[in-house]
Amino acid sequence: MNDARTNGRQLRTLLILGATGDLAGRLLLPGLGRLLATGRAEGLALVGSGVEDWDDEQWRSRLREAFATVPSIEIAPWDRRDAVDGPGAGTLRRLEQESVYLSADVTRAEDLQRLLAACEPPVGIYFALPPAATERACLALTEHGVPEGTRLIMEKPYGSDGASAVRMNGVVQRLVPEDHVHRVDHFLGKSTVLNILGFRFANRIFEPVWSASHIERVDIVYDEELGLEDRARYYDSAGALRDMIQSHLLQVLALVAMDPPATMGQRDVRDRIGSVLRATRAGDPKQHSRRARYGAGRIGDRDLSAYADAPGVDTDRGTETLAEVTCFVDSWRWKGVPFHLRSGKAMGEGSGRKEAVITFKPVPHLPTGLHGTSQPTAVHLGLGPECLTLELDVNGSDDPRELDRVALSTQFGSGELPAYGEVLAGILEGDPMLSVRDDAIEECWRIVSPVLAAWEADEVPLEEYPAGSTGPATAPPEE
């Protein structure tokens, strides 16, 4: 069994702040259930907290609902414990019975001390909260400090701009060492990281041509069919640029562009990520960025109202639901190669791309006698589902002088845990490799800050696209 250890001591308690919220119910608790079902971290205790005045039965009902998603383990009614099986069934049963819920205002130092008193240290404090609430909670924690060995787990976006991220890093450093801070990015679920790095560095035919000498452009796209989905409270103050590009896609850019690390240890990998981000800049926002939000439309068999008409949306904010930014990595390896980053909501059914596409330069000359138009080789690294596709030109089966386009595809292994399960495993086991380091957070905000400033000054128009479409009809940002 893998113990959950912090500096040689087992992590005894996971305290979830914001335990009644959407994030905890939809992703965090199901991920925890999947992790515990594998038989890992058997001694872990769970304490939930929120502003709602829940009783024990309401909290346990939430746990039963979340843990019911665990494959091959059916969470039985309270009077039928014998129906539950699997390697982690005992852990899940115990957690349901023994977990406690305490209502609290997490911005009050006294309430936080009361919560910590209910936890056996070392404690992992998971801030399933909006960024502003997380900052206030951390400030409140500094009044009395935290128990030795405490780990702080924070959700994206980390801060709302560069200044707030630097301020947050300063507050956090007053509480715990940097290697005890886990800034969660579920895009860095272990299978994603290892799949990209394994493909790049375990295949010699690619690494020698993985540079500006041979690659023409890189596109990193994460489009979703989902609309706002009752998340106005968070999303309307964030938008696609903060929610996806700053928080996730720049990390994928770093994985695609980084130099080979000496080891797969967290320090070597995160050092390489930091080096790429320090060399990265956004292009001129007026030429190299685009923002838009969705209007009314139809996706599949459901009608979607315009984003601006959704409850809780402040139309004066001009929040975007689609963001595109072209970045450049000013390094020997990548100088001049455009990295196009894009994420949009309410995109057309079946058209939601979730991939990094590396497009190579065309061949310098096609020999006379070969018919057809040669197309550049392209590598597609799927981000959901995780897969690999290599597009090539080959001789046709009917006429060997006629070029045909073929695609060679394979599925990556997804691992036994979902992304949140992998992130939680790293937290409980004291491995910060799947978390974002303080310098990387500050660099990501530096990269997007000129774009945010231009958008807030209305130097880039806010376009509109119908829900269910592929985005605005205008041309994408220039290279």
C-alpha cells in the first residue's frame, strides 16, 4: 500500500473547504472515492465544511452519491454493508460512517481554528473555493498558523491577475514551504503528462525534428459543447482566457515545448516547464488574439439561450466564452513558431476539438512524377480522449504515383484513476509533480496580462457566435 506521507509522516486528514459546492460534488469527491477504492491511503480521515448548515445525513448523502461512481463498488444502503466489495470497500464504508461536516465561515480565523481542531494532523486543506475566497481564507490562517506538515491544495485560477497571484504566493509562503503547496491543474493528471513526455522523449525519430527548423506551427485547442451550466457565479468573473488558457493550456504548451528533463522527478520536470514559460510571450493582442461569447443556438437536441441572458451574468463585464491567443517561445528551439491557444464553450456537437496539433513544414520539393498535393505531416495529441494520431502522405493503393493522406492512430492508456484521482494521489503521497509551482503561476499571468489589458480597454472587439457553431465567422488571430 502507498501511504499518504508528508515528510515521512502519514497525512491523516483531508479538510475540504467548500465541500457543499459543485466542484466538490462533481469532481473532487468522486476522484477521492476512486482513489480510495484502489486501497490506497487507508488511514485517511475526511472533514467537510461549507457555509450551509448541513446535518450529518445531508453530508453522508453527498458522499454516497459521489462514491456511487466508483467502478465495481456499489455503495449500499446503510443497513446493507455486506453488498459493498472491492479492495477499498472497507475504506469507503469507514469514511462514510466517520466523516464529519462542520459549517463555517472560512474567512474567519476563529472558524478555521475550530475546523483544524477537528482534524488529526498532518492535514491537507483543500480550498474548493473561488480565488477571492481562497485568498481571504489563507489570510485568516496566518493569524494562528497551521499544524506542522500541513499541505495547502488550491484550485485554479490561482489569483485573478498577476498582482493577486504574487500576493497569494507571499501569503502562502508565510504558512507552509513551497513543496507543501499543491496548485491543482487536473490537466496535469499523470496520464496526460506521461503520455506527452513519453511520446516525445522515447521516440528518437521525433525529438531531432521537434524544433523551429522543421515545425511550422502548434495549435492547442480545448473546445466544449457545454455552456455556462449554472456556473455564472464563478465563470462570469473569470472568462475563457483566465479559466482555460492561463490556467491549463499554457501548461500544455510547456509540455509540448520543453527540453528533455534529466529525470521524471518533480524538480526536473517542473524546472523544464518553468524555463519554457519564462521564454514565452503573447503576440500583439490586436493582431494575435480574439474574444467572443456565444449567443442563442442549438447543440444536438437542446436549445441554449445566449450567454448574456443566463441568470447571474453581468453583461457590463463583457466576459468572453471563447478566447484565442497566439504565443511565441523565444528560445533557440522555437524562435518564430506560432503557438495558437484556443478554448470555447457551447461549440457545435461533435466539433469540440480537444488536442494539441503539431504541424510540420512542407517538404522543400516534391519529385516530378508524384501526383497530388503534398500536405504537411501533422501529429495530433488528444487531450480528451487521450490519443495519438499521425497524419502522413503515402503512395496510393490504386496508383502508386498518386499521393493519399493516411492517419495512423492509437489510444493512450488512461490509467486506473481519473484526473482528480491522480492529482489527489500526488497530494496524499507528498509528490507535487502534478501541481503548478509558484514561479510557473506568475509566468502564466505575465504572459496573458497584455491580452487582458487590451481586452479590458476594448482594443479587441467582443465578437459573438451562435451556440452550436464552430465559433466566430471572422478570421482567427494572425501568425
